[in-house]
Amino acid sequence: MIRGLEHVSCEERLRELGLFGLEKRWLWGDLIAVFEHFKGAYEKGGDKLFSRVCCDRARTNGFKLR
């Protein structure tokens, strides 16, 4: 425990320390997993879970999802 934060709620401690809550960390992990699927880190399943959007605009990253 960090001194001075013993009697503060969990949300206040995270805010005071500049950390994210568990829900945001789960979401961030999910976004990383989706990115890895498209970059080829996983061999199976990515083509069934997501589909890319065809876009011929000049300023696109090619990883837009439908």
C-alpha cells in the first residue's frame, strides 16, 4: 500500500497514481489482440471474426473493420 492512500477508494488511488482501471485495461488488451490477428500473429480464426472494409481513399491505414 502507498502511504497516504490507505483510506482512499480504489478509483481515487488509480486516479491519483495516473493508472487505468481494469475495464480500460481489458479493452486495451482486446484491441491489441484484434491488431495482432490482422498482422498475422494468429493463424486461425481472425478471418471468421472480422472483415476489413474496402477503401480506396488516399489517407487510410488499411485496417478498418466492418
